[in-house]
Amino acid sequence: MSKIMIIGAGGVGGVVTHKCAQLPEVFSEIILASRTEAKCKAIAEQLGGKIRTAQVDADNVPELVALLKKEQPELVINVALPYQDLTIMDACLEAGVDYMDTANYEPLETAKFEYSWQWAYQDKFEKAGLTALLGSGFDPGATNVFTAYLAKHYFDEIHELDIIDVNGGDHGYPFATNFNPEINIREVTAECRHWEEGEFITTPAMSKKASFTCPDGVGTYNIYRMYHEELESLSKHFPTLKRAQFWMSFSDNYLKHLEVLGNVGMTGIEPIEYNGQQIVPIQLLARLLPDPASLGPRTKGKTCIGCVVRGIKDGKEKIVYLYNIKDHQDCYKEVQSQAISYTTGVPAMIGAKMILEGKWKKPGVWNIEQFDPDPFLDDMNKYGLPWQVIELDDFNLDP
Ligand code: NDP
């Protein structure tokens, strides 16, 4: 029986709150706090008032500390934006509260996608006797746990990892992003990096394309190699990996819009002056695009996200694929959200449950693959994200 505070009332925040509220035996009291309290109240209303809400600016450490000291939750689930990770970690340290998130800290002015800033908190959390769990969404999150599970149960040594994120959903808009547009566009326009023979190799964004056929009739999609933050922690924690790559599906239409927006400067993250005001182009663009939280009723189709691992077992080479398929409309029926927020929010709820149940409670700052994957994957099966494992005879994404 534990009290938690969820920070951030966007697409993911809505799902985590719904999923935690479904388990009162674990999450006995829930406070949803965000910059705009009206969004928290709207979610509370969907839940028939089962949770409480609060207003907080998570960039402001003293304000956050005051709220945490007043409410005294056991754990903060941070599903605000990656810019707030460090201020929320600071506030948790000061108020003596465990911490978890779903995305690594990002400085506003550079698109970095790296863990260095948060890993630097290791000593502070350890000394304070507090747990910080990083990246408990789907990717990062479930994909890291999939990798750890395959390494534990299927291989003596893992050598190659391909994380493949296919969204076969269609929301009917000419252009929209499935999660926070600013973070999404920063991610897909960043240079690609993949892990190969002990170092990260940089290639231009979207320069490597392949075709991937999802299992169970989900379809065949164009996927593009890109950098994703879990490659950094997975290549560190699984040093036998000779190669690790991340792939995501994009429609031709999405890429066409992105190219035009990039060409005219609308995806820039440097402020420009307009009419005496400093404007960050990508932030203006994010304001113009549909709110990801509003895509739920419109999105049809399925997501298919998983990991293909090649390695050695008993002296023989093996290839194993572990994946989850989720239907957008099923998610909407359950928690009034599309599958991208759902597939992030459910692992966030499960990560929190692991900490509160003591299974993953350990002072320090941890990436999710550093804990035992088994109880987490059991809960994915129980709480809406069932997964499958298949052995493949062959696998090759090189054209
Ligand atoms: P949204 O933009 O929909 O929601 C973000 C929420 O955070 C909004 O409610 C926003 O408030 C709030 N917020 C922003 N700044 C502050 C602040 N200073 N203080 C308090 N609240 C603030 O984003 P998503 O729900 O799509 O994404 C949430 C997080 O999940 C992001 O970090 C994203 O990167 C991560 N994510 C992770 C994935 C994974 O698989 N690991 C996949 C998808 C997302 P307001 O309403 O006022 O704008």
C-alpha cells in the first residue's frame, strides 16, 4: 500500500494514472501533478475522482520540494518532459523520495540523448538510500528488459541486437506525432548512431532504410535506422554486444512533411528573434500540431515493438525475436489513449510497482536492464502488454 506522485499529465501521464488507479492494492493513493492542473483534473474526472491533483512547475526545485514534503509520497513517476529529469531528481533527493522516469535528461539547447547527467547522480542516490530507475517506458524500457531476458534465458553470450519499433497505426491527420512533438522531432532529425565493435558509428539521419515484416499479420513496413537512448546503456551493460542498432517505421508521408519542415527551418531548436520575441521554431511547430493525447479516438491499427538478438548458446549460433503487438483501439477502449502512450505508460506503472514491491528497490541510479527482467515481464503479460518469443532461422536487415 503506497502513495505515489505522478508528474506530467500528457498522453503518457494519462495512461500511467489510469493503470496505477486500476491497482489500488499497490498504489493506494495517487496524486497527479503537472504544470497545467486542468489537464490533471480532466484525467481525475475520467477516473471518477479516485485520485487527487496538484499544480507544480517541475523546473522549480523549491516548489517541487515543498509539494513532496507536504504530500510525502514514496515514489515520484516522472512523465513530464526530459528537460525536467534533473530538477525532479534534485527534489526527490531533498525530500527523500524514490524516483523513476521514461526518458533520459535532455538539455533544452542541444539534442543529446545521453545518460551522463543522470548517471552522475549515482553516489547521491546511493548515499541517500534512494532508488532511481531510469527509462521505464517501452523504448527505452520494455526493449531493455526484453534484451536482458533474452540474454538471461536464451543465450550464453549475446552478439547482435536490433530493436525494431513499428507503428502500423493511422490517425488520419496529414502530419502528427504520437508523443510529445518536440521530443519526437528532435529524436528523428538527430544524426544516427549505432554501436559497432566497441564504438558508436555516426551516419546521417534516416540514411539507412530496410523493410521489415511484422509477425501475426501486422504487415510489412519501411524502417529506418536511428539513434535511440537505450543503445548507450545496453552497449555498456552487455559488453559482449558487437553490434546494436535501433530501427523505427515511418510512412513516406511523415518523412515528406518532416523534410519540408526541416528545409524551411521549422524543426530548429535554436531560438530566433521574431517581432522582438525569442521563438524556438520546434516549440512553435509543437503548438501547431495536434496534441498527441487527442489522437486516441482516431488512431487505428497496431504497434509491433521488439528485439531481435543473435548470439551463442551451447556453442551454437541462435537468433531470437521477442516482441509485443498492441492494437490502438483496444488501448483507447481501456484507458482512452492511443497505443504509443499506452505502451509507454504500462511499463512505467510496472517499473513503479517493481520498486514499491521491493523487487527493484536498491539505492543508486539504475537503468532498467540492470534488474531481474522476470517479474517485470510477468507483469507485462498481466497488465495489457503480452509478449511472444520466437526463434528465427535467419535475419538480415541489410538490403
Ligand atoms: P506530453 O507533451 O503529452 O506531456 C508532457 C506533460 O508534462 C504535460 O502535461 C506538460 O504540461 C507536463 N510538463 C511539461 N513541463 C512541465 C513542467 N515544467 N512542470 C510540470 N509539468 C510539466 O508528453 P508525453 O506524455 O507524450 O511524454 C511524456 C514523457 O514520456 C516524455 O518525457 C517522453 O519523452 C516520454 N516518452 C517515453 C517513451 C518511451 O517509450 N520510453 C515513449 C513516449 C514518450 P502542460 O500540459 O502544461 O504542457
